[in-house]
Amino acid sequence: MVKEIERAGIPVVHVCTVVPISLTVGANRIVPAIAIPHPLGNPQLDEKEEKKLRRKLVEKALKALQTEVDGQTVFED
Amino acid sequence: MSKIRVVHYINQFFAGIGGEEKADIPPEVRDGVVGPGMALNKAFKDEAEIVATVICGDSYFNENLEKAKDEVLKMIKEHNPDLFIAGPAFNAGRYGTACGTVAKLVKDELNIPVLAAMYPENPGVDMYKKDLYIVETGNSAAAMRKAVPAMAKLALKLAKGEEIGSPAEEGYIARGVRVNLFLDKRGSERAVDMMVKKLKGEDFTTEYPMPDFDNVPPNPAVKDMSKAKVALVTSGGIVPKGNPDHIESSSASKYGKYDIDGVMDLTAETYETAHGGYDPVYANENADRVLPVDVMRDLEKEGVIGELHRYFYTTTGNGTSVANAKKFAAEFAQELVADGVDAVILTST
């Protein structure tokens, strides 16, 4: 799906836990997520901390979207 | 001659430990066969025997990759195998990548023949087909009966160091290896034959298929995020409570488009996941963990992004064919363009 969105001309960032799959699928901007059943959350944190964590990931995703890339790029910390 | 010693790798599901709720179990090793190993052992006749089975949860393996690799390799090594087999993983993505990763690791570190088995669309295939013999299977465990004899046959050949035939003969997925061979007709003749067939509209088989790369170059970055319209898309199956369009929990044949105008937060009362490929507890409790609507609303209010697009698109990425996923996205990407969306955040579980 990532590739088809990119093909349509819209920059897209893939936030996902299993980065090797994202690379195989052909995503160009990749942000590694937390865990498979809760990519943008962590149920062990209290609600406020969890939302903070989620915000950090979304901000990272937005930063990736504002970064020019030549090819497949994984945005680590 | 003593029997060939085989170590077998399977996931928590095929070990009978549990489904997605057990996908986070760390690796363990058991003596002898577990689950599908039984059928493999039988197919080996008396030539080989599974001496140990290593089991690991699919989520554990992929989330703790380096640690899991070390642990699993140690367990395999302890049993001194002559041959290593992983799977079959069918179309289970995380299981397939785990099988491929372990098989490659064993091949490199222990220098013994290895074998995996998967459905051609499993992401583990593209990652490892160049390095490994991967027997082609159907897309679900229903294909086990067909997979086992093909695996056993190729495994024995590999263990005995026998010559391996072409992918079509042996039933493995083409690795892109070119082999020299002699034919009766010379190249020019064969090329002209193919050309004539092509002109007549007849079927012909190329001797050198072109690889299908199909990479899409990245689009330019968003210049001004504070004016951008950003859309959310997910393969994590987030849907309004009750799954009104009945998106399938696996092998999805459709996607959903849902209006989130005025929705500030996804709650347990209003949204859930339809995905059958991961433990749904956390997403059902709070779907923002998969589709971050709450945070996007905050960022919208603060002016970090221009606006959150009023629709999100969703499907379940669980065993869904590449052809379907491609079709879904090709369709809704046009809508996103028409709606003036500047950027997309796609989340996957």
C-alpha cells in the first residue's frame, strides 16, 4: 500500500515494527515502531506517559516526511 | 549408516502453545518432534530424524531480533545437527521472516545445509530466496500435506550433498541463480523460435526472466507541515466498533474508509481492530495505539500540521495478497490526491 501511495505522488512514511518487512515491501521513509500489537503505544505506561511516547513517534514520522531522501531510509533515533 | 540429525524450527502456533496471545514467548528447545515435525519425520522414512525442535514466538523473534538470533542459534548448535529445517511458514509474514533469518544464520554460522518453506508472497521469500532453498507451499496450513513430502525430499538431497535440480523440478522458489547447460539448438535458433512464437501470439518460455524490481522513487519532502493536510492509513485493521463493513480478519478482500470528522480520540467504546494476525487486546483497549488520532488532533490544534484529513483508510494486512493490497491502495490513493492530501502516515502492526 505504501508503494501505491508513493506512486500516486504523495509522500508517505511507514510506521511499523518489523522494519525488514517494510524494506522488502519498498517503503522509502520508515520509522520503527514499538511492538507488533501496539506499534504506537505501550500498555505498561500510564495513559499520560503513553500518549507522550506516541506523540514522539508521530513527530518522528512528521520529521521523516519533511526530510528529503534518495532511497529507502530508516529514521532511527 | 547413522540417521541424519535434523533440528526443526517452528513458531508458538505450530507448537500448539497458542495463537497471537502467545506470540511473545521467548525461544525454547524440546527434544524430538513437535507439531509438523511429526509428518516430516515420517516422510524421512528411516534416513533422517528430528532430534530437537526449537520454538519461538513470532513477535518475540521480530521484536528482539539480535537477542533471539543468539538464543536460537545456541539451542540449535547444542544438538549438533547435520541439517536444519524451518517452517513451513505458509503466508504468515513474521513467521516467514523468522524462518528465513534463522535458516540463513544457521547456514552461515554452522555451515550445514538448511531448508525453509513458504508461500511465494511471504515477505520472508523476497528477503531470503537468494540465500536459501525455500520450498514453495500454499498460503495456509491446509497445504501442509502437500508441503511435507516436497520438503522432506529436498532436505534429504541437501543433507546427502546430492545435485539439486531446477526450481520447477524440485519445488523450491527460484533463487535467481544461473546454471550453464548444453542444449541441442544454439542460442540464435532458440531466440528466433521464441520471436516467431511471440509474433504469432503463442506462449513461450523465456530463458532469462527479467527481475521485477518495481521500486517507486521517494516523493519530495513536505515543505511546510503547518499547512499540510495529513491522512492516516493503516494495515492494522482499525475499524469503528462492530466492523460495519465486515473487513475480514485475514486475507482481506476489501478496505474501509471512515469519517473521523470531530473524532478527537479513539476509545474502547467506539473503535476496535478487525485484524486476526496479532493479539487484539491492546488495540481494542485504545485504538490510538495503532492509528494515532488523539495525537494528530493535538498537533492539528497546536498548528504543527495544517489539518488531519477527515477520512482514514484501513484494512487488515494479515495474509492479504499483494495483488489485493496494491489494488486497494491504488484506488484510495487517487481519492487522497483528489482530496488534496499532502502527506500520509501509514501504520502497520
